[in-house]
Amino acid sequence: MTAPSTFGLSSEARNLHWLLTNLVEEVPGILSVAVVSSDGLLLLSSDPGRNAEAREAREERPTGPRGSAADLATIVSGIGSLTLGAAKVLDFGGVKHTMIAMEEGSLFVMSISDGSLLGVHGSAACDMSVVAYHMALFVGRAGHVLTPELRTELRKSLEPEPSGGPRTPVPAESER
């Protein structure tokens, strides 16, 4: 994975990028990772090269997300909503995590905080227990820093500039 540019982001945002990069690099079999806000917006992705592609496709065809990061964010958001509804109907409390094993891969969704979700797409060869363990570590480290202000910063870092190009982040107060 190529590390995304974190120039101009706050130290908390850079730390989340670092945690996500470590998750992908340390756990064999992870194909893609997305952090999604409670309203279904992509906040952070292991696939930064595809973020630009997803933006371009959205501009050309604004009817839906395109690209692996955007697609994973949509799927994670939908599964999160479905399991939240099921938990309410069954009255068993909040959903901690969801695992879906398919013939050629796996999908993991774990709650972070305030409705935010961590989604991981793994290969068929990934060890589900190792992926779940490392996801729990990520959630434990990221959950307390994923504030509304940080979610807003992460969303804005993925938005294109008005000219259509990627947004150039403004240096954080501590970097000025």
C-alpha cells in the first residue's frame, strides 16, 4: 500500500492514517479497509489511489459511488444499518461486529464510536480471528480520537477542490 499524503492534516488525522496503514500492512490477506461515518460517508481508506478515481466517477455520474474504497464504504454502511435494525428488533443490545464469510473472501464490520464503522475486505486466505483481533486493536486506538471535528476534517480531505482537483489541505495550526 502506498501511504496517502497527510500534508496539512492534524496530528490526530495523521495518526489515524498511520493506524490504518499499519492495519493493512501487518495483517496478511487484507485487501481493502474503509472507515465510514454514521451517515455513510467515507472518512478514511486503505486505497487512496482509488479515492481520486471514485471522485472522478462521482463527478461524471453523480448517481452513486465508484471505486473500491467508495464501494466498500457503501457496503459497510448498509451492513451496519441492517445489523443495527436487527439488534433493535431482537433487543439484544448494540452490534459489536459482523463477519461475513464468502467463498472467495470475507467482509468484517466493526463499530468504532458514535455510529462510525470500520470495514475490512479480506481474501479467502485471511485468518478471520487475526483480522478481527487487529480490527479490535484499531477500534480501541481510534475510537477515542474520532471526534466530530476529526470526522469533518477527514471528510473534507477527501473532497475535490472547486476546480475539480483534489483538495490541498490547509496546514494544521501546529504546523504553521
